Amino acid sequence: MTGLLQQPGYDEERLKRVSELLPCREVQAGMLLSLMGQPQQYCYPSVFIYGHRSSGKSHVTNILMEELELPHATVSCVECVSVALLFEQVLLSFFGCDAASLLPRSPSLSDFVRIYRQQSSQFPAEQTRYIIMEKPELLRDADANLLPALLRLQELVEDNVTVILLSEIVWETFRPNTGCFEPLLLHFPDYSKDELKQVLSKNKHPSYSAEFYSSYINILLGVFYSVCRDLRELRHLAALNFSKFCEPVEAGKAKVGDTHKLWKNIEPHLKKAMRTVYLREVSSLQWEQMQQMEEQETGAVRGLSAHTHVELPYYSKFLLIAAYLASYNPARTDKRFFVKHHGKIRKTNFLKKNEKTSNHLLGPKPFPLDRLLAIFYSVVDSRVAPTASIFSQISSLVTLQLLVQISHDDQLDAPKYKCAVTLDFISAISRTVNFDIVKYLYDFL
């Protein structure tokens, strides 16, 4: 729906262009534009825009500033790790390098206000200047007077300037106990399912029709909408899985309008991808390569799905590797495998290959927790502190039935476990962390 935005003082063609660039956000853009008023008029000192992630807050604000050519400074509170960087970014955007260089090494709020007033008197604003603050919740950890001062910056510097705060949390969590100037509040609601379909369908593939891509987006939302409503994540998933959706068409096995065949082909692929929503442990290229490897593998390895490689957290993979080594290696071999300067060990006493039976044929052996942690700290490629997170990941592996606790729950001093995964499974896990587990298995010496 174009041509919806109407505001005196702005060119109609520019407003039409803004409407085209903001599908399903024309209402919010119109409300923000009405709060901003005409360019030459004084705007309200501060505006607080809040809404969930990927609800269009930054996109709408930036499009309005850029398309309407309004003077603005965009400041990320994540990047500006100090108030000095914040002050420098604002002065640099409005008045240039010379103004930013006037700041002392450790500027205070009064230094910033003084320099801003000097520069604004020399270069008066012909229209409202806007300071856009992204992730302003980080300002709550700064000096107590910083946020209240920014909210009434227009009064302090005596200039036509407005501060716009873009946050994912509500204003009540910002309001200080001592009180402050109250900004205007503007809420951005989440995209509905129909709005997500309309927005995602605009990124259609040039080789296919808009109807074909729209049907793909409809299938994608039918799978992911219940677990993910983040526009950026859905856009990433749409781009990642579209080639799989087109495979039957490119191979000549289905036509463009044969939705049922296309759905049957992509359904298992989307279910695997749903297990890794928000988990960017691998890149898009690596994800596609793993899918190709899975299709080429045969036998037991073929049964390993892609989520096997990426579903576990990083340290949980090493914990599982350590558990497998503890289950299938005799305890007397730990010094040989995991101690660098273990001294001389007679090969005949250590190996005894002709006498020993394969531990993989005998099955996994129980091991105590302290041995698991000792092996874990030996094989992990970085120094890890023994925190509660490591112990909670061990409990998670037991819940996932990758480890089996064989001691009683009331035996807290020395719990014992067994590893319940196969060699193919642990080999696949080891490849994802570049760990050659075969070198550490007694049976393969």
C-alpha cells in the first residue's frame, strides 16, 4: 500500500518512496513522522520507540532519515563503550572533525554541552537534528545523569535537536528513581503471519516467479512460525533452504505448480533446520556442505543427521568426547594419552595387543566424574574454569541420554557415568571441533 504517508513540509515523491521501502510499517512510520512534525519546526525533545527484536524500529527510523535527507547521528551504545565515543560520534556527525577534536581526553557531560552550544551557535540548525540511540538500555549502567540529560538535551544545548531511543524493553525499566523528563512513547508491534509473508515475498529469486516464491514462503512460515517470528532469522532460513525447494523443478521431477511434490521434498530438510533455529554454530556454506556429505554417506554414518553436528554446545561436545574416551580406554592408559611428559613406558607392558580384547566389543565401562573432568581439561583446546555451567552441561547430556548415570542420585561424592553413543556418532561430533579421536583410543593403537 503506497502513498499512505502524508506530512506537510515533505516532498510527496519522497514520502511515496518511503512507503514502498517500508511494507507493513506505514502506520508506524506515519506516527513517527507526525511526532517529528515539519522539518523547520521544533520537535519534541525525546522519543522512546520500543518493540521486540526485528519489529522494524531501526529500519523505519533509518529509512525516514535517509530518504527525507534529515540531519541525524546514529549512535550504537554497544559500539560506544565510553561516553567519550558517544559524544565524539554526535559532534562528528553534526559539525565535523574540528568540533569532535575540541573534546578533552576524558570529557564530561558539561564539556559536551558546552562544545555543542558553541558549534550550534556558529552553525545554526535549518531543520531538526536527530540523535538516534540504538540499544539505549546500556546507558542505565553509565553515569546517573547521562540518560536524564539526553532526554532534555534540546533544553541544555538550546538547539533544535531531538533524541530518539530505540529499545527492545519498555520505558518503565529506564525511569530513574529520582525522576526525569518523560519522552513520547511509540510502540512497534510484532509482524503478523500475513505481514511476514508479504515482507519475505519481496525478496523473490530472479529466476522464479513471484507466485512460486510466495508459495515457498507460505510453506516456510507454516513450519517455522510457531517457533520463530524473528524477521531476520526467517529471512536467513528462506535464503538458506530455497535451493532445496527448487531441486525437483530443476531436475525435471516436478513442475512449478506442483506444490505437493515440492512440499514432500523439502519437509524433512525444514524439520532438520528447525532444530537449529537461532544456532549459528556453522555458516550457510558449511550447512549446505554437511547436507551434501550426509547424502553421500552410506551405512550407519548416513543415519547421522545434520543437527547431530551442530545441536550440542561447544563444550558439551568435548565433554561427550571425554566421556567416550573414559568409557573405552582403560584408566591406566590416561597417563599415556593425556600427559605430555609421561616418561618411558615399556611397550610390551602397555600394549599387549595379542592378549587384550577389544574394549569396543566389551562395551562401555563406568567412570567417575573426576576422571571425566580430567580428560575434558586435557582435550579441550582452551583453558576452561570449572564453573557450574560445565556441570550443568553434564546433566544435560544425561537428560539427552548421551550419558548414563549408573550411581545412585544420593551418591553425591563420586557419581559414575557411562557413555551411550556409538563410534560413528562420536566421530561425527569430533570432526566438528577438529579433534582426531582415533589417536586417543586404545583399541586403535
